[in-house]
Amino acid sequence: MTTASLRGGDRVLHVAWPDGTSAEFPFIWLRDNCPSGFHPQTRERQFDLTSIPFDISLTEAALENGEIILTWNGGDHVSRYDPDWLFDHRPGIGLADPARVEPVLWRSDFEPDNLPRAAAADLMTSDDALRDFLVASKKTGLSIVDGMDNDKDAGMEIARRIGFLRETNFGTTFEVMSKPNPNNLAYTSHALPLHTDLANQELPPGFQFLHCLANEAEGGGSTFCDGFAIASDLRADDPHTFELLSKTPVPFRFHDTDYDIRRHHTVIDLDPFGHLQELHFNAHLAGIFDLPADKMEPYYRAYRKIMEMTRSEKYVMTTRLAGGEMVIFDNRRVLHGRAAFDPNTGFRHLRGCYVDRGEFDSRIRVLSRTPR
Ligand code: OGA
Ligand code: ZN
């Protein structure tokens, strides 16, 4: 049985659960999260935190019929909590997140044959298959769907099973093929060195979907590398370079006749906890560096070092997409590139779209709910 006991004077409620776990809940937190303060349908908080004194105190704490019942401030308000709910929200630990998947870093010894792979029909029809595949795709940051229909919209349909599409200045979907008057190097037949897409955006797109409709030209093989593996090796082996790349904002820019989209980013971006969050690495969209002159050489040294790592055999995975395959990758973690191809020898056409990380994670969480 759950037990609740009040620890006097220190403004926390001490709760112990039958499995031996215990936790302390500050009074202000408990009052802020009283279930009565949430709208019953929307589940959004309606309680006004400023309506109570900061040093709110308890008159009584009791455990009745499996509920923890707290009486505040001489009977002003009574709060009732489910001990399991309190367990799930323990301070310092917080709510478990099925979308929190630890990245499994990979280097070139990871074979393309070992990438997570799923059949398009399974992903379209089975929620379990979709959830398992999304989780696996988050681990490696890179996965393959096969058995795709030879239909221009097939990639978009799978992406939409996950979430709404991220529109960009290139459209909701984009055609990667050699085109006249290209506004993007991807729309030529040139090689593309490893990069993350749209580093010039305020928030570069999250997951990228590239459906290979045809890959019949000579050349046009794909390359990938795990930017998190590179960044974590740099962090361990060359902390000075890591520091420069994670603390120095540099400009990125895309401009054509309709747009001029610019943003400064660090090449390596850390989250507020210091974990790797994303990489911004795109030599063709890198703007004209605007660092003070005396910071330029040290920065260039660091920037060249990570650039060399993206070319290194240690990190680069080489593969070739076949018609009917679609590659999915976390564009803010995994860098992608391609070899040049000869458009006179055959047709090459990939169709792309993006779903941001937030929607991707949301789908994992919704598909992880029990019972569904
Ligand atoms: C892109 C891109 C890769 C390819 O469109 O951004 O990198 O294989 N394409 O053509
Ligand atoms: Zn790209």
C-alpha cells in the first residue's frame, strides 16, 4: 500500500510507494498540479499560480481509499492525488517518454544491410509496425523503406502516416532531379558532399524522406554519416575543436529570386543539458563567415577538421538507393550526400519531403499508448 507522510518544516510532502521508491514533492508544486486545476476535457492547466501565496502550507495530509488528500491553508482548498500519477511525475525524474530513444552511434563499419528496414505496405497498415520502425529509425537516425509503389505520392503518404509535412521554400515535396535553371545544387547532376539540409532555416527540417523513383544513371550513389558519432568523437578527442564548433555561430544563407533566408547557427548544437541536439553542416549553404578577423583562423581550423571527418573512411557509409526504396533520416543528426551522376546515361529521380522531429516523436508516443 502507498504511504504518505508529511515531513515537517521543510515544505515538502514525503511519499513512499510499496516498491521502496520514495520522493519529495514541494508544496508549491503540489498545489500547482492539483488535478482540479486542469480542464477535464482539454487537460490544460487553468489554475492561476499567482492566486495562492508562494509559501502555501498544508493543514492536513491523509491517505484515504488509495488517494492522497491534502488540505491547504486552514481548509481553503482540498487536493486529491492518485499516488500512481505522483509516482509518474517524481521531481527530478519527470514523466517517462516513449519517444526518448537513445541514439545508437554508428561509423562506417555499420553495414547498410543492417539499417532498420520495413516494407511500405506494413507501415501503411500496421500501427505496431510503424511504431517499432519509428523507434528503430530514431536509434540509428537512418532507415530504409522498401516495396514502395512506383507512385510519386507514395513517400508522402508514408510521411503523412507519421505527421504533417514541413513545408519549405522548395515546396511541401521536392523533386530531386537534374533540372534546367536549378536553384539548388541538389537539382543538378553534381556530387553533393555530406550535408544537413536547409541549415539556413531558423529550424532546419527534422526527418527527411527521400523516395527513389528511379536511379538508372551512371553514378548517383548515396553517402551518409552519423553526425552525432563525429561530434561525440570530437568531444572526446579534441575538446578545443568541439568547443569552437559548439559555441561559435556562423551564418548560413539561401537566396534566389524569391527568397533570402538567413540564420546563424553553431555547427554542433547542444541542448540545455549539454547533450548533442543537432548539427548544422552544409558547405554550399554556409554564408560568408563574419567572425572577427582574429577569430577566423582558429575557427577555420576547427571547421576544416569536422569537414575532413565527414570525408573520412571512418565515418562514411556508402550505398545506392534502388527504385522502390525510400531513405528516412534525421536531417539534424545524419548527414547525407551523393556522388555525381551522368544524366545522359539514364534517369535519376528522388522525391523528398520532411516531417519535423516534434511530430515524429508525437506519433511514437500516441502509438505507444496502451490500450490503443
Ligand atoms: C537533397 C539531396 C541527395 C540525392 O536533395 O538535399 O541531398 O541523393 N539529395 O540526390
Ligand atoms: Zn540534401
